[in-house]
Amino acid sequence: MSTLCEHCEIPLNATGEPKVGRPQKYCSTACRQAAHRQRKNTPRTAAPAPASLTGPAAHPAHPAALPRGPPPRPRARPRLPG
């Protein structure tokens, strides 16, 4: 199985030896830098918000967003000598 460079699509060196670490994405440092510059200069498109952040529970005042369980007990006030 031969993988391709993500920038220039040239086959990467595939030796039979197992490699340690992350799999190689680029054939050279020059391709890695060119891909970075291309990503940096490309305008981003807005990604849709995940459903977990758009529902009514995402609002902090919504009852579903409030913590469940009994309310915390009030702290006892220290008695003053007197």
C-alpha cells in the first residue's frame, strides 16, 4: 500500500520496515511548508455548530442546563461570644 503526499500527491517512500510515531503525510519539508502556507492563505468557511451547542440546554438559564440534585446546604454562621 503506497500513500501519497498530501500536497504534491507523489507516492511516499514505503519501505517494508515498521515505523514508529505518526504516519508520514508529506514527502519533504518543502511540501509540508507549502501545504501550511496554502492552508494559512485559504479563507475559512464557517462550520455548523454542533447540535449539543444549539439546543435550549445550551443556554445557561434553561432548566436543562441547571445542575441536578438537592440545593447546597447553607453554611452555618460562627457564633460570636457575647
